[in-house]
Amino acid sequence: MTEAVSRYLLGDSPAEVRHLVEQAQVYAPEAEELLDRIDLAAAASVIDVGCGVLGILHLLADRVGPAGHVVRLDREPRMVETARQLARQQNLSVELIEADATATGLTDDSFDLVHARTLLLNVVNPEEILTELLRIAKPGGVIAIQEPDANAWGCDPPHPAFDILRAEILSAYRRTGKDFSIGRRIARMLRDAGPEDLQVRATAKVTAPGDYYQTFLLTLATLVRTVILDAGRVTADEFDSYTETLRDHLEDRRTRTCQPLMWKAWGRKPTSARL
Ligand SMILES: C[S@@+](CC[C@H](N)C(=O)[O-])C[C@H]1O[C@@H](n2cnc3c(N)ncnc32)[C@H](O)[C@@H]1O
């Protein structure tokens, strides 16, 4: 796999780090609801893979308590330091690992819960990663995945700049071998990888002006601006004009957005030797 293709599309800029901190807060209630359904025991051993700077670490630490073991794994070196600072600020006892999710270096059968959120849409080899996540889960342990699906993503009243930028973002993912809408496939992918007792849910947020995610499309378009311009369908001037007019539209008090669906699928690693 070439570095250009395997590279994380959103980079590790201060803007992306800021976005990941917001994502951790905004999506915390949904993650809590998922953890309620998984029924995690105190003192459990858990890992958040492709965790970015915070992911759901704070929620996991709360659930497993001081006797539990919480691990954060991510490949981007510059995010590790922010993750360390956030863990310190929030008084979280977390083990930080810098590694690729395809080859974590962790021992087999280590975790009661292996969780990943918005990791698989950013990789070209999601099946390989699922195999690794399954390997490090304990037999009977849970693998839980949360990934988006762009289908629901829109705004009302509609705006042409929203549709153009949305199409360009999805194309930027596709052209680098990634699938922004991988969420709709994750239950099937998990089933093929081996977990049993599979459960699936999908939810979407509706936002209004003032909500952080109201301008999510603009945040994402700006992070992948170079990849969009490289495709040659939109000039730099057009890009700037679209983002400017769309910002005004999204700030209008009547405008609502529906964010991408977030699919959640989870299942247990079989206890038999079938794997
Ligand atoms: C969109 S962020 C999600 C962060 C976090 N899970 C959350 O929900 O807030 C995706 C993260 O996956 C990481 N990542 C991408 N490819 C990876 C890989 N092959 N191995 C490990 N981490 C990876 C990126 O560095 C980034 O931090």
C-alpha cells in the first residue's frame, strides 16, 4: 500500500485535532447508549482503536473503574501528545499506544471490549483491521464499531453549494480508496469476520445554527480542500465562494441539517475454536 493512499485523509493539523475533541463530546451520549447495551463489567479490559485524541476513552474509564484497563491506540504520532494532555486533564488512567490498527502488536485474546469509531471510513483495508480487532478481543468479548453513512446528510432549505461540496467530499474519499458510507456495510463485514450475537442500530443528528455540527460539512471540506482541488472539477475561487455562501446559509436561523447516519454494529467473539 503506498503512503499517499494509506495516509489519513484529514491529517493531524490543529483543526483536525480540534474537530476530534468536539466529536468526542458531541457523540458521547450516543456512545453511552451503545455502552449501556453492551453491559460492560467493572474492572474490564477495553481498547479504543483509531481513538484520535479522546474518542470514548473518558466513557470507558468511567465504566470500568480504577480496577479496569483502558487502552488508546492510534497511528498518528502528533495526536498522542494531545491525547496524553487530555487524559491528564481529565484524570484518566489510560495506556497510550502508537501503532497501526492492522498490526497492533498486542497479544491475542486481551480485551473484553474492542471499540472503533470513524476509523474504517479512513482506511483502504477495513477487513484486515476487523481481523486484527477480533484477534485481540477475548473469546466472549465484544467488538463494537461505529461508522457513518452519507445517505442522510443534507440541509433544509436545500442549497446547491451543500450538494456540490458533499459530492466532492465523498469523491475525495472514493478516489483515495475509502468509503465514507462504510457504516451501512459494517454489520455484514462483522458477520463475515466472525462475531456472533450481532446487533445493529443507526441514528442521525439534526442540527440548528449554533450547534457545532451545523457546519460539519464545511469543516470536512476545508480539511480535504487540496484533494478536492486536485480532482479539477472545482477551482480554488469556486471552492471559496461555495464555502462562503454555504456558511451564510447554515447560519440562517431557519436552516437545519441532518448529519450522516451513524451505524453501530457489535457482536461477541465466539468462544469456540471456529476462528
Ligand atoms: C476520524 S478519527 C476518529 C477518532 C475517534 N475514534 C473519535 O471517534 O473521536 C480517525 C482516527 O483514526 C486514526 N487512524 C487512521 N488510520 C489508522 C490506522 N491504520 N491505524 C490506527 N489508527 C488509524 C487516525 O489517526 C484518526 O485519529
